[in-house]
Amino acid sequence: QVQLVESGGSRVQVGGSLRLSCASSGGTFDDRVMAWFRQTPGKAREFVAAITRREYSVTGSEASKGRFSISRDNAKNMVWLQMTSLEPDDSGVYYCAGGGSGESIDTRSRAYDLWGQGTQVTVSS
């Protein structure tokens, strides 16, 4: 059974950078669309970015564009989220998620059926 394992979350100061990693355990990503979501207490999971097997990618909010980038290595079954110029609002638990196959990206969390346990990112001023 495929499991996703995130790593790289940490406490960082405003303006800092982090690179989150997502690895598969027990299987491969295959041709799944892979995504990152963020969740803060009391709120639903928010789409951050996603990437298809052919590396077509979408970044979520306007605030993230230009600061966040997603990448993947299909041979290594790894997905990364590079985050720069971090702001306090970027804090939260970041989840790696695997969705369906194909080259279209769905930003809704219900489109993804494979989830990691999350990694905490805290941006402090």
C-alpha cells in the first residue's frame, strides 16, 4: 500500500525559505497528480500547488505565486515544495496528496485520495 511521507517542515523567520519533501513508501506515484495542501486550525485544507506527471504545475493563491514552486522526480517518487520569502500566513500543516492520473489539475481536496500525515511549518516574525 502506497503511503506518503512528508518532511522538511520547521520554524523559520519571516523572509526565510523551506523545502518540503514528499516521498512514497510501499509503492510509486505512478501517473498521479501530486499536490500540496495547507491546513490551519479551524480551517479546511487549502490548495497550495500541484504537478502532473509531465510536470505541468499550478500554484494556488496569488500570494503564493512567485514564492512557491512544486517539482517532482518520477524516477525517485519524490515531490518537493520550495517556499521562499515566507510570511506568517504561510504557517500551517502542509500535506502531500496524490490524486488521479492525467494532465489536468483539480484544486479541491476531495479530488485527492492519498494523503500524508503532514509536516508543520511555522513562520515567525
